[in-house]
Amino acid sequence: MEIQWQKIFLPEIKELIENKDFRGLRSFLRELHPADIVDILRELDPTERVMSFRLLDKDKISEVFALFEYTEQEELLKQFTEHHTKEILTQMQPDDRTQLFDELPAHIVEKLLKLLPPEEWKEANELLNYPDNSAGRIMTPEYVDLQTDMTIGKALEHIRQTGPDRETIYICYIVDETKRLRGVTTLKNIILASTDQFIRDIMNENVIYVRTTDDQESVAQVVQKYDFLAVPVVDHEDRLVGIVTVDDILDVVQEEVTEDFQKMAGIQTIEEEYFRIGFLRCVSNRIPWLVVLVIAATISQTILRNYSGILSSAIALTYFIPMLTGSGGNTGSQSSTLIIRALATGEVKSKEWWYIIVRELKVGIALGFIMGFTAFIIAIISLGQTATSLTVGISLFTVVCVGNIVGVAIPLFFRFVRLDPAFVSAPLIATLLDATGLVIYFEIARRILTITAS
Amino acid sequence: MEIQWQKIFLPEIKELIENKDFRGLRSFLRELHPADIVDILRELDPTERVMSFRLLDKDKISEVFALFEYTEQEELLKQFTEHHTKEILTQMQPDDRTQLFDELPAHIVEKLLKLLPPEEWKEANELLNYPDNSAGRIMTPEYVDLQTDMTIGKALEHIRQTGPDRETIYICYIVDETKRLRGVTTLKNIILASTDQFIRDIMNENVIYVRTTDDQESVAQVVQKYDFLAVPVVDHEDRLVGIVTVDDILDVVQEEVTEDFQKMAGIQTIEEEYFRIGFLRCVSNRIPWLVVLVIAATISQTILRNYSGILSSAIALTYFIPMLTGSGGNTGSQSSTLIIRALATGEVKSKEWWYIIVRELKVGIALGFIMGFTAFIIAIISLGQTATSLTVGISLFTVVCVGNIVGVAIPLFFRFVRLDPAFVSAPLIATLLDATGLVIYFEIARRILTITAS
């Protein structure tokens, strides 16, 4: 059960604020987890929020700040003094800071960067120079590094000294004097070893790593495959420059999934939470595909006009257009969803395309047969015309087969030309299949109706 | 970059097998990560696979075995001797074992359970008694437990002794003599503390936990919210019975997401990887919704028949049917995707339904205006008939507004009656909107065409 802490604590907090019992509020907040504090602060009005925020302990303040959405962070920053801003930014984890800078307008980032001490400024600048959505952008340079010739005792001492600042101390990386990655070990191995052993005795030399320029999605795949708590990131000269931890990977996975969901519904990526999306942004990110598809539907319209002869002579054909185009679209969106998801999780590779096509052809035939037969029965019951019913049944069968193949073929093609398969939205498939389905329908109708008429 | 180890190592492995160099193979496999061994074994033929499998080190064998899909595990088990099976099952992590038993047929599980030593047998049975997809099913009872009055030195000694078997030693739970959860601390805190401090000095008493019966999805939400490496699981008497670790949460997230994708495409949940889904299972899990939607399309057909008078007098109306029904469906699947995802990640709660409806009404009006206007222009260019074009434009506007609201209303309603909103598939929305759209279209057409005719 996710407990709604903010609902339980909010009245108490409100009371403390009303009574101006800042000491009480401060010790109350001290007991809470940063993630819960964020939930509570969100429920307060802006002045109360900034006030409570300032009461937080120094070591907690940057942690809480990092957990807000960047739009909220921007709002908060506006209300802080320069001194306060400087303090928070300096104390923030480098990866959280990069994420904030990532989203803020360039002129604000420039101002904020100037507030940082030289060391931090250099680091922040370097991180911001890595490509968007790359390992470099989500990594933190705060890892524990050890040397091969350290004894376990020495290593533990080193961890005790540097540990408090590090993102994780559970995975330790062994580097040589040129910062090249030589091995990896865990705190578990170190704890279980005897103090006179050397790090080289317990380290694993086959280190699995990612590069700064690797996409965050492939970093997530590595962490998931190997059940890592962290993965090391090396630069183009094989030097260890940072690590990505599993908690950030969970965020990456959720972000990528939301993006895929949106793309598959024909929406341009919206990163904000639902209620934080501005009205205009919501409209502008949804409208492009919708309009494109309205225009694309002109193809269906043209097809229908071309067949208006058959249409007016057999108006009953019209009745089944929604069933026919709908079924094509439904089947296509099923098969495209299966394949897009399988490509995203790495279950299938695009070079296996031939097996996939053959497989979906077989499945399509089975689905088409069942659906076509159902449609035929429906048509014969409601219309009683064998020729039209036969046309409906056979057309539905064909459209479903085609739809099923198109549904996998387009995502595979997208992957092949290095576009994201998730861009193949259900709306796109449906619109394509509307047009295809109509041509199939009328061509079959023309043949069957001619035969039965003669 | 995910490196394709299996492609690099496969030829070498094949050669070692061919030369019957088992010693070489054994030491080769020793160097590899279990996840990579799985990838390599998958590429071998069945006899080679079982043979290489048996060469694995004892401590690695159950780990590698656990990483296979359960269908593959079943295959492998068939080829093992009873002794071998017993060894692997006894050494497997309890949570991995539960997952395997979960999927195997009952009579096989019964046989396998009998192979376990009494202690393990009891544990496995208990875990299997928790509800499907609950925290109890995915947890492991192998955590590190400490007592409040232990010194840091004593605690470290305890960790050194019990650690090797534990799923994680990085998060330690403090329990009293009745096994009730009293606090939590991390190995980091322990390492950084001085050896004469007591555990109670460094533990956090505000432990965030889940219950055995909680759904795995809400467990995932807790781990994500608090960036936990593990979350403790307590039974109905508040006793600590296990932990769920973050690596299992990553799997849960992926599994739940795949499920949502499938539901939203109108597919009954398929848990296997794409290529491991049997043909019949693939068809049978996809066909129900497809057939339901074919039957549901009968409504559209009936509507079209009812309006066949208008249809035959203004055949041009037919041309725009795909554009109209398509746009309604597209808009509806966009808004339903946004809301389903926001509900799944907990960004919005269903009690905020009124804000959501108002918001989507506004967005729908904006989208509808732009799309309706586009459609009007297209119609006037291609047809030149003002009345029909006006009908198309106004209808499209109305259908888009309705579609946008329906897209959020149904998922919200589903959540309200405690069904999974993800069951609201794009196909379902599209089919519903086909019928609604047609009624709107012809009602508007009848009015406009009557006015312009008089």
C-alpha cells in the first residue's frame, strides 16, 4: 500500500505553521523522508512552501529540492536569495543538477552556473556537454575508486573517508593511475574478505561498462540484464568518468515508457506530469498527427469517390465500412503493439524480420478467418444478401491479414531506417488501413457482385 | 551499448565443445556473467546446452538457471537427473524459485517440492500461498536482521557470518524478539559509524514497508518514490517476513508496462517473450476483443441503415465517413493514453475527475476547431458543395470534442469501479466513437441539408 503521508501529516503541518511554531515544524520535517516532504510541500500555498522549505536541515534541503519537477524547481528558485540558491546548487548531486539545468532556459542556466564554486562549475559544464539522453547526462562523477594494490583494510578506510559524499559505496571501481577502469568489486566482497587481502584478489576484471555517448535506454537495458546497482561510464579514452545508479534507471525506464505510450498514440513527447502540462502545449503536442491524419483520410475519401458507382448501386456495402476499416485498424494496432514492445525490451531484433512476418502472416490468417466468418454471419442475418455478405466476409478476412502484417512491417521498417518504432502509432496504422481496406473491399465487391449478377 | 557477448564468444564455445575440451569450457564459462551465459546457452542446441550447463560452477548454476524463462526452465528440468534438480532447486534464491513454481503445472510443482529439504520446503510452500502478483510472491525471506542493542562491531560480525546467503546486505532491518520491524539502517551507516556505537543510534525508526498482500505494482511505486534498494515486507501481524529488492522491481515495472501496452491494444496478457508465445496462445489471446469489436460494429451498421435515406440522396456524405470516425478514434486514443498512463504512474487520482473532464473539454474544443476547419477546407476544395462541407466540418468538430471526453471518461469510470483503466483499449474507444460519430454526422447532415434545401 502506498500510504498517503501528506494527507495524514498535512493538518498537523498546517497547524504548526498557523501557530508559527517553527521549531516544532523543523523537528517534524526532520523525521520525514524527502519524498514525503515533497508531497507535503506541494499541498501548501507558495509562501508556506518557501517558508517550510527554508526550515529543512542543510543536508536534506538539496535532496528535497532535487525531487521536485523542474517547473516547480524553477518557481522555487525565483523565490530564493542568491545565497540560498548557491548553497542548494552546490550541495545537489551532480546528476540531479544536470537534470535541472537540462530543462531550464539557457540564460537562467548561465546565471546559475556562475554561482557555483570553480570545481563544481567545471563538473556541471562537462556533464552538460554530453548529448541529450546519453549516459553522460544521467551519470554522477561521485563514485568510489580503489587501486589494485590496496589492502582490504586500506580500502575500507578510503571508503569511510570518501563515502559520505558518494552516490553509492556498494559498488567500487578499481582504476589505474590514468583513470582507466581495471576492475570492479562490491562492498559485500570487501566486508566478507579478510583485512590482509588485496583488492586485486577480490576484484572482477571483466567489467561491464557503458560509454558516455550511449543512449540512456541502452544503459537501462544493461542495468536490467545484469541486475546491477550501478554501471560504470567511460569516455572515449576508456577512462572512468562516472556511474549511473539503479534508482536513476527506474526513472529512465518510466520516462521512456511514457514516451513510447505517447508516441504510439500519436502525441509528441510531453515530459511533464499530467496536471503540469500547459493548455497550449497540450494542444500543440497533440494536433500535428491529428491534422496529418485528417489530411491523410483524403485518400479514403478519394477511393470512395472512385467507387461511387458500385456504392450507389449497392448502398448496403456502405453499412459495413466502419466494421471493415475498424477491424483492420484493431488487428494492426495489436500486432504493432506486440512488436514495438518486443523491440523496445530487446526481445526481438529487427534482423529477425523474416520470422516475424511469416509468423504474423499465419496468425493473421487465423484471426482473419474467425473474424471474417463472424462478419459473414452478421451480414447474412441482418441483410440476407449472400453476395454482399460474402463480400463482407472475404474482405474482412483479407483486411485482417493485411492489417496484421502492416502492423509489424512498419515498426520493423522504422527500426531498420533507425527511426523509433514507437512512432508507429495506432492512429497511423488505422488511417493507412482505412484506405487499404476500402480498396480491398470494393475490388472484392466488384468481382463478386459481377459474378453473381451475371 | 549493449555488447552482444554471445555473438563474440559463441564460435569459441562451439569450438571448445567440438574439441571436447571440457576443462577449457569450464574455465571459459567461469569468467562470464550469468546473464551472458544464458544468452550463450540459448544459442546452443539442446544437448550442447545441457552439457555446458552441467559444467558450470556450483554456485553459478542456480543463478544461471534462474535467469531462463520458465518455459526454458521446464525444458531443462526434464533433462536433469533428480539429484541435479534437487541441488539446483535447493540453491536457488527463494524468490526465483517461487517464480518458477508459479508458472509450472501443479503436478510438477508437487514433485519438485518433495525434492526440497524440510526447511526449504516449508519456506517455498509459504511463499506460494500468497496471492498472485502480491508482495509475498516476489519477496525473499533472505534479509539481514539486526537487534537494537547490537554494537556496530557485533553487527558487522553478524553480517559477515550471514551475508553470503543474503539477497542484499546493504539494507539491514532491525527486529525485536517477536520479529516485529523496529528500524532500518544501511551498510553505509554501519561502515561510517564507529565500532562502539549501537545499532539503535544509527537506525531510522520511521520504516516504510509494504504488506505481503499488497499488489506488486504498489510495491514498485514505493521503491520508485523513495529510491529504495529494497523494501521490507510485513505480514498481518506486523512481523518482518521478507524483502523485495530493486532488481526485482525493475522486472515488475517492465512486466506491468508490457501488460498495460497489451491491454490497451485489446490483447489479453501474454507474459512470454515474443518468440516464445505459441501460435494458438497468440491467436486465442488476441481474438476475443477483435470478435467483440466486429460484433460491436453492428451498431454502426444499424445506424448507417437507419440513415440510408440521407445516404442515397447525398452519396458524397459517405466519402467522409472514414475521416470522421477515424478522427474521433484518434483523438479519443490520445486522451485515453494520457490519462491511463497518468493513472498508472499515480500522477492523477480518479477523484480529480472533474478537473480532468473540464480540462479535456477545453482541449477537445481547440483540437476540434482546428481539425474541423481543416476538414471543411478539404471538403470544399474536393467537392465544392458548401452544405456538405459545412456538415463535414461541424461534425468533425463535434466528434473530436466528444471523442476527447470519452477517451478520459471511460478510463476514469473503470478506475472508479476498480477495473484496470488500461483495459480501455484504443480499439474499444475507436469502435464506440465510430457509432457515436455516425449519429452525430447524420443528425447534423439532416439539419444542414434541410436548411440549405429549403
